[in-house]
Amino acid sequence: MNKQTTSQTGTKVQQQTKKYLNYINGEWVASVSGKFSKNVNPATGECLGEVPQSTKEDVDLAVLAAKKAQKSWRIVPAPERAEILYEVGRLLKEKKEELSQILTSEMGKVIAEARGEVQEAIDMAYYMAGEGRRLFGDTVPSELRNKFAMSVRVPVGIAGLITPWNFPIAIASWKSLPALVAGNAVVWKPASETPFLAAEFVKIYEEAGLPKGLLNLVFGSGGVVGNAIVEHPDIDIVSFTGSNEIGRQINERAGGMLKRTSLEMGGKNAVTVLEDANLDLAVDGIIWSAFGTAGQRCTACSRVIVHEAVKEELERKLLERVSKLKIGNGLDESVDVGPVINKASLKRIDNYVKIGVKEGAKLLCGGEILSGGEYDQGHYYAPTLFTDVTSDMTIAQEEIFGPVTSIIPVKSLEEAIEVNNSVEFGLSSSIFSQDVNRVFQAMRDLDTGIVYVNAGTTGAEIHLPFGGTKGTGNGHRDSGVAALDVFTEWRSVYVDYSGTLQRAQIDNK
Ligand code: NAP
């Protein structure tokens, strides 16, 4: 696809923009709709290219291919499947910079963070490749003589993956790699905002030698393609990461069909700063967690719960640091905070800020859509700090998903824990303190799936389970060995080598 632009010398030049197709049964194919949607850079408003607007029929074709391919994949020895994952890891490493540039261009996060995200996919590839030689089950003693008992993992079948735009390759790696190493086939719908990186990731699987039909990529809207995945009778498990609103709908629809769903949803994460904390360290943790990825992380620090004895000092230090943040196009290495994903997001964030002011929170800085110069081409929001926020305010309860954080003063650790746990989400929390006794109390009582001590709310490592309690999830976890539980069934196997019919204890006593 070409578009005409004017060069610096004023001549008209034809510039190439990209066009990707769906990947079904090992072929790059157009959607049966023949229609395409645009992929836009949130920093500049530039159209990067197009991807198909697929339909239910495209999903049907992808599922058909997946079913056929999975029949033989499930009996390929797992260490042999893993060989392909090692190659995926190697290729990701080789193409790290290229992938990071694409990530920043279509999603907006600053380039250093994009590199970190691609690294996460590399780590996950090697980690899950290792699982090809483990996939541990249990062997246990039988109750009876001459009888052997064990449990083994078997693949679930066809996995439908639905992923968000904020971590377009990390989250796709958390889901596709364990699904494939465990012997499943995959149909993947990436977020509409970040299609190119999805296509590049699939190209890597293709180059690594993944047999055709095992990984199918279908671009298109959540309402059409996502829905078709959720409702397809031959998709056995739906692994979704995204908003609570959509996750809840998926759970209801897929649950009605008795499908397994693994849901990773929103967060309202808090950093707690006690009076004995190293305040400079706490400030580092808060700035990174609240404003990294322009606050668009499920683990973003959206609340700062601070002991009243150090509140003023913390506010002063935070304000000083926020004033130094450079906001702009994430491809510029000197930029700290990139744009938010789109105009709707910008408006939603601004609306939350207005609600905060109306409900009586004190705005310390930010609180505006940035304009003028390069800001007019993209979607930029000023890093925003509120203080004197109370736990019942809207901005202290709802996920904002932008560069906004709220300082909530408290009088004790017990009150801090109560405030931390007062939201409907339970993804990540953090505590800054030098007191080992209070730290252990917090580790016990903070009701979140991830707890950090003397670090911000972000920074998960791929070999630990990732996910949350309460409204954040439905009990499953991405990454770590726990991810294998999502994509496998347990099979208990009993082998009786006594030569007689031995009745089990249950039928004997
Ligand atoms: P979203 O709007 O829920 O979208 C997530 C995915 O679901 C996208 O691929 C979307 O497709 C698709 N979708 C939309 N409507 C659908 C439907 N009716 N049926 C099936 N699929 C549908 O979320 P988002 O805005 O992309 O992501 C931000 C959210 O993700 C935040 O709440 C964040 O906290 C959460 N998140 C959670 C985690 C975690 O691990 N807990 C990690 C990252 C992000 P389209 O793109 O085409 O709309």
C-alpha cells in the first residue's frame, strides 16, 4: 500500500505503508470480508498500514485448521515441541530491536520499555521451552500391591487467545508459548490497536518451523472476531486479558457453554509508604509504576497510601520528580512518558480527573490534555498527582488506565491495608518500610496476587505466576508453571500389574 507525502525538498514521494493478512493454516490470507482497518501511531497520528477486518467465517476456517493440526501435535513429544520454542526465543532475540521499534510505533510506550517487553517474550520462550522437558505430573504410591499410580498433563485442545494492546507481545507470549508446548493449537485475536507486532510474532513462529495450522492469527474487532472465538463450539479454552467489562461478558458466554476461561483483568494497585520508609526509594518506585507506560499497565500504581507523618515530604519529592518528566514520542530515547493509546482514552482519563476535582481531591499537578506542537498530532496527557484523596472517591476506586495517581493519607499500617483492600480489584500492591515485622504483616494481609516489598507495583518476572484476586481474575494465572494449568487437563492413570482384579480400597472395606 502506498501513500503520498511531501519530502523536505518539496517533491511528492510514494511512501510504503504496511499491509498484513490473517495467518490461517500456515498461509497469509485475506479476510473473506475483503475489508481492512487502519493501524495508527498514537504519538503522531500517522497511519502505519492496514490489517483485515475479519468475520466469523475467518474464525471458522482458523478453528478448522487448528483442529486438524492439533490431532498430530498432541502426540509430538513435548521436548520436540520445545525445540521450536527455543528457536522462537532465538529469533525474538535476533529481532529484538526491530520488534521494539514496531511496538513503540503502534502502541506508544517509550522505546526502553518496549525493549523490556520484548525481552519478557524472549525469557518466556526459553522458560516454556524448558517446560517441554518437565511438564511434571505426580507419581504416588498406590494403595494396592502391584499397582502403579500417576497423574499426567494432557492438552485441553484448541485455545482461543484474546489479548490487549498494552503489552502486545509479552501477554501473547505468556499465553501462546505454554499453550503450544503443552500440545494445544491456537487461534489468536490480538487487540485492534496493536496488530503489527502480532503479525511479526507469528512470522517468528513460522520461521522457527511451527507446523501449519497450530497457530492461527485472525485480525478484527472484539465484537466480531473475539465473540466468534468465545462462542465457537470447538474452542475448548478462552484465555483473555483485558478489561473487566469484557472479561465478565466472556465469562458469562463461555461459561454457559461449560468452556474453561482464564481471565486476567483490571487493577487498582497501590504503593504503601510507611513513616520509616526510604522516601527516595519510594519516590523512584512510585514514579516508575504510576507514569511508566503512561499509566497504562494493569499493575500501574494508581494510589499512593502514605503515613501522614511523611505525607508532605513525599508530596514535595514526587512533585519535584514529576516536573522533570519529559513527555513525547516514545521513539525519542530521552522521553520518559509516551502518549496514551487513543483519543477515547484521553477523554476517559480527563473525565476521571474532572470527577476527582469535583469530589474534592486536591490536584497537585497535571490534570490536562497536552496541546501545542507535536502534542496536537498524538494523544498526550500530563502526568497527574492528586492528594488528600479518600478511599471512597471515584478516582480511588476505579481503574483510570492513564498517568494519574492519588495520594491517600493514613494513620497506621492497619489502615493502609484496609485502604489497599477496599477496591474491587486485587492485582498488585507494594509496601515501602524498613521494619521486617510490619513488612511480613503486609505480605500476609495485602489481598493481591502480587506483592512487592521496597519496590513499585510493577516488574513481574515470567517464572512466577501473574494474576490477581477478586475482580482482577477468575483464579487462573498467566506465566510461571501456573500457566500450564490453564492449558492442560489432569489425567490420573492407574496401571495394575497384579494379574488379578484388585478392587480399590473404596470398594473393599
Ligand atoms: P479490552 O477493551 O477489554 O480488550 C481486550 C481484548 O478483548 C481486545 O483484543 C479486544 O478487541 C477484545 N474484545 C473487545 N470486545 C470483545 C468482545 N465482545 N468479545 C471478545 N473479545 C472482545 O481491554 P484493553 O483496553 O485492550 O486493555 C486494557 C485492560 O486490560 C485494562 O483493564 C487492564 O488492566 C487490562 N489488563 C490486564 C492485565 C492482567 O494481566 N491482569 C494485563 C494487561 C492489561 P479490540 O481490540 O478489537 O477491541
